[in-house]
Amino acid sequence: MGIKAIRAYQVDLPLHEGNYNWSGGKSVSVFDSTVIEVETTEGVTGWGEVCPLGPFYLPAYADGVRAGIKELGPLLLGYDACAIDVLNHRMDAALQGHAYVKSGIDMACWDILGKTAGLPVCTLLGGRSGEEVVLYRAISQESPEAMASKVAKYRAEGYRRFQLKVGGDPDVDIQRIRAVSAELQPGDRLVADANTGWSQHEAMRVVRAVRDMDVYIEQPCRTYEECVSIRNHTDHPFVLDENIDSLGMLIRALNEGAMDVVNLKISKLGGITKLRQARDLCVSRGVAMTLEDSWGGDIVTAAIAHVAHSTPESSRFTSTDFNSYVTVSIAEGAPQRVNGKMSASSEPGLGITPRMEILGDPVLEVR
């Protein structure tokens, strides 16, 4: 099942709500996504997707995906697409770092493995746990009143997990947390996600001001050490995200008790293979996970569903359905939200079929 060709397609993913706003005035209205096709000598084709959240979020950017594949792709030709661990060792040896570049190739190879075995990816990852995966809805940064007004709308769509984008002016963020908290009902969960936006003293002010609120605090500061300091000064449940960018960093955070929940993103760790390692470690250590990616469309959403659905329910905090945020569908068969939940496909591989009329011609081909 040797790799015969790797192709990359560029697709724009506009947002239903116009803009997605988060800490530091960052805003995106159209996401630049790269769809990766891996073709084998046996005629089996797999698909992956990588969609960075702009170059100002993580050390990743859309053009970098395509440039990285141009660099890495020729070195993978001939390798067995189903020998996924061997292929990951090859990618790491051939290209230092740049985990997000490798993610789409790894994802496509899991799709190939599933198709070859006649099994869905979630079965290969350990088996389906439960009937559905609980989703969260991100509330884009606006005025406190506007953000609070979104809760009823999203709850009507079935969501009970709300990720509130903060990380701006601490005084306004305190108002945002309080305004949204007032709209919650029993069973709802609220996460105040600062996306590294507060300095340490600002984060300290916020957690002290909302100490009476039932809210999770997520990634308040840029550095791991700053976040741990805030963690040590609050009894709120604590979430780490941006700092957990490798298995080594995850092990350190677990050993130091730095979080109660961790966000594991497919492309940030380098693909499904690396995320599976991180996930299994968290399961063994009793730390709950949000299983997701930086952004994406139908293919990323399908991959998230398979990873999440194969994770024990007791270890899942939540996941997300990025394809419901965007106006363009790039693949058939992707999971669709039903009452705030989604399910992984039972078809072989990821269970998706790309819409070639949307993807158009490849912007890059390696063969």
C-alpha cells in the first residue's frame, strides 16, 4: 500500500456568523483550509484536512501547510500508508517540528487504513464508546450583553457546553462571565477561555472577581508558568490548551497537576497518531479532555468524531463540530450535529467523500 501521490487542495471556509473574535482583538471571517489527498499504489485514497486558526494563534499558518507538504511529500513516496507509526517516524526524521504539516498526511493515512481494513477509524482507535459525543459551542467575543444573548440560541440547538471567549479588558471580561453565567440552566457548563490573552496580574483579578461563579478557567496566560501560578491561586476547574503542544509537555503538566481538563488538538500534536498517545495517557491519569482541532470543515470534524467516540465517555469533557460554523461543505458523510451531539461514521475509514466540485484542482501535487 505504498504512497504513490500526495495532493493538496485549498478551500475557503466562510463563517455563518460573519466573524469569529477572540483575545487581543484577533478576528477571522474566512478560514483558509488545506485538504490533503494521499493516493496509494493499490488505488486506495485517503483524505485529511488542516486549518490553522490564523498565524497569530499557534505556530502554524495556512500557506505553511502547503509549503511543508511540498518539502516533506517527496520523502514519503513509496512508504506504506498503512504502517502509520513507521510513517510518523519518517516524517519526524525528515522534517523537524512543524507538527501541523504532518497532521493532514497522518489523518489521510488513518482513512486509508480504515478503508483497507473495512473498519471505521474509531474502531481502529479502540472501539466506539457510547452512542454520541457531547459538543460545545464557542461564543465569539462581543459585548457582555451580546454574548449572554447567544446562550439561549445555542441551547435551542442542543448545546449545554459553552466556551466563552474572553482574554480582553479584565473589567469587561468579568462582566462577560457574570452576564453569561446568569443565563445558565442546571446541567450547563461554562468555560471562560482567555486564549493566553491576560497577563498574570490581570488573570488574578478576574479569577478573584468571579470566585462565586461556576466556571472553568481556560489558558489565562501565555506561558505555562504563568498559568500554573493562576491555577495555584484559584479553586476553579482549570483547563490548559495552547501550552500543551507535545507529549513531553503533557507529561510535565500531568506530573505537576497543572490542569483538570486538557484540550488536545489534532494538528497541534501532529495528527491522530500523536493525539492517540496523548489521549491514552490522559485516560490513564484521570484527566478529562476536550478532543478537537484548531479549526476545519467536514473532514476535520469527521476526524474529531472518530477520536472522541473512541475515547471512554468518562474521560471526555467535550468536542466540537466545526462544520456547523462554516457555510461551505467540503465532504459528504461528515457528522452532523443533532441536539448538541454528534456521532462518528460507521463506514470504513473516516466515512467521508470529498466534494470535488468544491475542492477544484489541486494547488500542489507530489508524485
